[in-house]
Amino acid sequence: MVIFTVPHVTWDLKPIPVPRALLPKLIELLKEKVRMGILEPSMAPYSNRWFTVPKKSGALRFIQDLQPANSITIRNVGTGPIVDEVVDEFVGRSIYSIGDLYSGYDQFQLAVESRDLTTIRTPLGLMRMCTLPQGATNSMAHIQNTMHKVLRDFVPEVTIPFLDDIPMKGCAVEEKDETVDKQGCRRFVKSHIQDVEKILQRLEEVHLTLSGTKSRFGVLEVLVVGHLCGSFGRKSNPEKVNAIARLADCSSITEIRRFLGGCIFYRLSMPHYAHLADPLYALLKKGRRFVWMAEHHEAMEKLKEVLQSPPVLRRLNYACGRPIIITVDTSPKAVGWATDRDFLIGAQVVLEVDCLPLLGMIANCTTPDIHMLRWIAYIRSLNPELRHIAGKKNVVADMLSRARYHDEEEMLMAAKEEEEKDVCYRAGRREVESTGSDELLKEELYNGLFNDVGFYLSTLRRREAWNDADFRRIRQKAYGYFRRDGYLWKRPKRRDGEPVRVVDDEVTKLELLKENHESLWEGHRGVWGTYTKVKERYWWKGLYRDVDKFVSSCLQCQFYSKVRHRDGLIPTYPPSMHFSWVIDLVMMPPGLWEMRYLALAREDLSNFVEGRALRTKGVEGICRFLLEDVVCRYGSVGRIRADRGDLNAHETREFFERYGVKLRLTTAMNPEGIGKSERGHPPIVHALVKARDGRRRDWPRLLPFALWADRTTYCSTTSYMPSELMLGQKPIMPIEDQTRGSHSL
């Protein structure tokens, strides 16, 4: 088996101290497992905890704590078979055998790549498992799948393996052939021996070993998954029952859960289990204080008594051809009898009732109650034969439904409360539904699915155009609706809710929205106010979306709204490189050569920057900078953007017109127009301040280096260097003259 895991971090858990008195036995146990190939030395980065517990024979059982490994294991959803189904297959047989694998987990190999996860610290050093570890997430599923694969030719006719247990069954008691053959062996015994021999041969082929002390062959009764099976039927395991019966009174919630957990395993053999265990379950309710009283002691003793004298259960025989008869009755206290649905589906069922109107209700139901319709539809799915019997013949069901119990008053009060709730609910429903006329559905108001649902509710017939899938879908959809006054109404989800009318035509929807929003008595309320008014009386698919759209488009609401929306910014993208530049002027401290200003021009697409130190902020210096550093280097520029400063002069406009450049100045409503240039100032200015090392006047001399740094720094908006986009290749850095890099090869 391979243990598939998710990405994880290794763990190193501190080992549990080894008892000194048991150290010789532990070392001998570990050495024995190494000799048998169960353990082997390890060098893994993992370390799990481990300990031992004594077996019934006095030997030590090795147990490893695999919780860390299980938390990162990808779980296999395979599980063992259902216990009750396995036990039922072995009920009423004439002869049995059972085999138990010798150290079952140790007979299945663990993949080499998964063994490190089972590493432990031992007195013999680091060891890891070579076989399946008990307690691993997928060990049980792997054993079950493997055993089914090995014995697939014998399942379920002869055996149904349950992990490492292999129970084997003979013929049924009714088919028992006691004819003695020439060898002096009865035929049913010989047939069983042949089946057992085939299974043993198959186990030998796959190198699986049975435990001789735990296996039994040719016996009249056998213990199958905790239940004693024989020709008589099935009973609880006497050893487990005696262990539960010896338990003392519970002193905590944990002990109650332990006791009830043991009883639940045998609940099918305990009549009135839910009623008898109710006082104990009451102590488990949230917020209930644990106080052990006489009624709890009495309930525990009754459960022990019932558990020690269980009835013998037999399996229903479907092959006999006779129908299964269920006799039922009810009273304010309880339901007379019920049988699990898994035993009824697919079988011929006869339902005997002493209430004639009940049969009529099941056969021809006209109630609009959705819960009643669901129960009747479920009963009909069993395809039962309805049969009426006299009340005096219904003795078993009457006895069960009308029996008296110790807490009868509490049961009656609970039943009365439920009945009062149901009466109030039905009264409100009758007031809404029963007062309406039986007018047929107005089909012109409904389309598609709602038209089909309304037709089915009006006629209870199937249209010729419907296939089986459509009919099932429409019938299931109809459970949530009913018809009244020619309209379709939606049933409420809660029992105390009110039905609402289904609206499906656009004209009615628009009228309802106008009436609930624009009328004088509605007052142009918002989306939520209008929606809550409409949804209390009407329903259609997409109701909230339609209300939101209608209210948002109301002219009066928009005119008087306090919210004023501004148009979002629409970026303009340059069509090509060198087409658009952004220019701005930055005031600097006095520098060398009486320089006081820094003119920066940034290419719009690549973020490439050009700069020049200026003595004044006059038009002549700026125009000369644009001509010499931009136009003469990169060609004619299509557009230059700037703020409304010194570039707004008449001389500047003449300069741009002479060279065919369009000047775009920012407006008061959009000062962010030259944001690209404004955001580029701080890195260059900071670079100049940091590089001058206290010499404030040196910034004009350091300006080319600051521009180089800006051009060769990756831009977050483009993920490229501006110089790479502008010049078509990455620049060679000065450091590469001494330390050669990939770009200088």
C-alpha cells in the first residue's frame, strides 16, 4: 500500500517513556518483529510515538500513534461493509466455519516510499514499519479491498470478508440435505467442506496465513462481527453483553456515552430502546447539568435486563414468494409498528390497517398539505397492497401504540404541543386555500415551467409532450405550489409563513413595481423598502434584481438623490513610441553655475526621462531644452502635455507651431493629466540629494547620473527598463567592465 500525502513538514515527536520492568519483553518483541520482516532500520526525518498494551494471553501488543501521519494523508473513502447486512447473510444456516488471519495487518506489505512515515525511536534505534500499521488512515480500506479481491469468486454465496475475519456459511436450514453418501458424510456437510477447501486453497495461493487458535470449522453457530449466528437466527455476543451488564452506575457524561455506545451496537435486539434510554439521553443535552438520580439508575438497569434477554432475530425470506405483511396502528402516544425501508423496497408488501378512511386517503388524496403528499408519495413508491382488517384483529399494533409507560404525561404533553402547532398551521392554510374558488388556471399569465406546473395542479394529468424526466421534474416542482382563483401560489418554507402569488408576465411585474414604488402612498422608497413590500405578497424569479433595476432607473429618485456621480478617468494611450511627452519644471536649491530649476521631460509610453538644469524658468530655456534634448534626438514629437504655467506663454505656442507639435495643457477639472511626470520627480530629486553627500550646490553636476539611474531601473507599470523600451536593448552597466555579466559577453 502506498500512503499518498499532501505537502507537509516533517515531525519529530518525543517518545513515550518505556517502563523499565517491561524493557526486556519490549526488546524481545522488537527483535521478533525485525526477524519477521515487520520492522527494519530507518534514517527518516520523522518520528512517531508508540507504546504497548497487554493482550488477553499476556503478550504485548505493539501500537503506534499515527495521528501526525493521518493528518497529511489523502483519505481513501473505502470502508468495511455494513455490520447488519453482513450478519443477516449468516442467519439461519445449517453449518458454519470462520477463519481469522494470523496478525492480519502484518501480512500486507507497505510500499517502500511510504515506510518513512512510520518511523519510531526504539531501544534498538530508529525503526520503521514494513507492513500495514494499525491505525493508519487507509489501512482498513486497503485490507477490505484486498480481501474482496482475493475472495471475489466466493462473495457473497459462501463468504463476506470483514477485514481479517473470513466467516463461511453452509446451506440454509430449509435446504439442509442430510443424505449420507458412500463415505459416510452428510451432503450438506460435504458441500460446506468443499467450499472451505476452495477458500483455503485461494488463501494459500496469495500467501495468507490463518490463525489456528482463532479459526473454527464445521460448527453449528459462529460469532460474526460481534453477533452470534446459527440456525436459530442471530443473538448478541454473550461476552459483550455480560461486560456491559457488569458496568456500574455512570458518574460522568463520558461514562454515559460509553454505556450507550455499547447498547447501540445491539439496538436491533432491544425492544423499545429509544423509550428506555430516553432518561439517559436527556442528560446528554446541551446545557443540562449532570445529576444521577433514581430514574437514571432504573433506565440503566432496564437496558441491561433487555440486553441480557434479547429476542432471536431472523432474516426476511424474499425468495419464498409470499408477501410481507405490515400491520400498523397509531394513537396519541406512539406509532404501532414500523419496518426499515431497506427491507421493503422491491418486495411485495401488504399493508393492513383497521382505519378505513386512512386507506381512502392513501388511494385518493386531495389534501394540499405538502408534508402529507410527500408521505403518501413515499408509501406509494413501495407499491403496497392496501388491506382493511377489523379492529379486534389488530391486536399487536394496538398493544404497541396504546401501551402505558412511566412518563406518559410527558409524552402526552409533547404530542399535544405538536398537535396544537399542526392544528394552527392547517387552520391558517385552510383560511387561505379553502376559501378560493376552483377556477382553472389562467394559462395566459404563465409561461414555461410555471405553465406546466399550473396545468398539472389543475388537472393532475400529464401532457403528451412531456417525457418521463419532464413529468418527474414537474411533479416534484408542484409540491411547492398550489392553485387558487386561477392563479399559482408559492407555498411558504416555514410552517408559520404565508403563501405568495407567483407572477410570470412582464406587464403585471411592471405594474406591481410602479404601484409599490411610485404611488403616493409608497413614497419612492429605496431598493430594500420596495423589495420587502413586494416579496411579502408576490414572488417571481429574479425579484430583487428587477426591483434594484427599476428603482435605479426612477427619474424622480435620481433627481433628488444626494449622491452625485462623476465620470471616471479615461486614459489616453499613445499610438507609438516618441509620440507623446510630458514636461514639468521642478524648483531646486541654488546649485553650480547658478542653476535653480530642473526641467524634466518623460516619454509617455516607455517612461524614459530627459532632464536639464536651468538658471531661470523662462520660456527660452524650456524651448531650447525641448529642441536640443527631445526633438533633435528622437525626431518630431506628436504631442506634449504640461500644466498651465510658464508654457502657456505666446512665445511657447509659436515654438510648438513652428515644429508641428501639439500642446495639451491640463485643466482645473483634470489636474492629474501630468501625473506621470509628477510621480517621476521624487526618485530623481532624492537621488540627487543622497548623492551630493552634504554638498548642496553639486546637484547640476550629478544630474546625468540621476537620469541614468532612472532610465535603468525597472518600471512597475511595464516590468521593463525605460532605456530598454526606448533603445531596444538592455544597457551594459558600469560594473560589468570589472565583473563580466551576461549582457557584456
